[in-house]
Amino acid sequence: MNYLIFFTLLIFISGLISYISSNSEINSDVRKNLAPEEIESITQELTARAEWGVLMMLISMFPVMIFLCLSY
């Protein structure tokens, strides 16, 4: 049971960190020095990181929901 709690927290925290880090913006100075294809690539990577972060947080909630349903 302790391992399940540890891995659930680990997955949730990893997803939260991934989601928070995806909210970063590209500075205007950096935008000036990059090609449009590179800016598009960075934007797509940030979007994918946000989606993976939300997915990881949702997956980590399943054991919590199961535990709460079975405990009452």
C-alpha cells in the first residue's frame, strides 16, 4: 500500500511540474533570433508537455478515486 501511495504522488507531482513548466513564454528577444519553424516547434513541444502533464495528473487520480470508493 505504501508503494501505491508513493507512486501515485510521484506521478501526480511529475504531471504538475510538467504542466507548470509548459506555461512558460518565449521572450521577444528570443523570438527575433529564431526562425518561424523553430518557434512553431517550441510551441508544439510546450503544448504537448501541458497535455502530458494533465494526463499524468488524471491517471494518478484513479487509485485515489478507487480507494475513496472502496473505503466508504
